[in-house]
Amino acid sequence: MKQSILKVVILVLLVSTAFVISAGLNNAQGSRDQDSRTATIQAAPPEKTVEQVFKNIKVLNGTPQSQLYPVMRFMAASLGFQCGSCHVIKNGRGDFPADDKPEKQF
């Protein structure tokens, strides 16, 4: 009876040790994966500028593309305007590159 209990205890310890070692290896692998993801993020090319993505940009050259709409919303809110105050609206959609309105001329 004592030998059976001893065998069970040893088996439980071996299995527990195997789980602990396996978890440690998984954590080491996870941190290595995190390091490679970080390296990939750091190696990403710089964001395109507005003149590289949109047509007829005259004023905000050099601004990152992701900042164009927030800047335009800020200007519209600050002036109390809607997009159609400066931009041409055709068929319910903005034709933002068009320079047909005098308000857009500078």
C-alpha cells in the first residue's frame, strides 16, 4: 500500500514538473514571439504623407495621411462650417480634389 502511494506521489511530481517546464518553455517562446513582433513593428515603413495618398493637396503637405481627416474636422468645427462650405458636393458625396468653389481658392 505504501509503495502504491509512493508511486502515485512520484508520478504526480513528475507530471507537475513536466507542466512547469512546459509552461516555462511556452513563456520563453511567447517572449521571443513578442520580441519578433516588436522588431517587425519597429521595422515598418514610415506612414505616407497626404500628398502621396490624396489628389490636389496644396496646404497640408508633409502631414501624415492618418492626420488629414482629424485636421479637417478640427478646422470645420473651429470655423463652424460643414465640408460643403469649402468643398464641392456632387450627388451627395464630396468631390474634395475639385477647386470649383472660390472658398477653396487661396
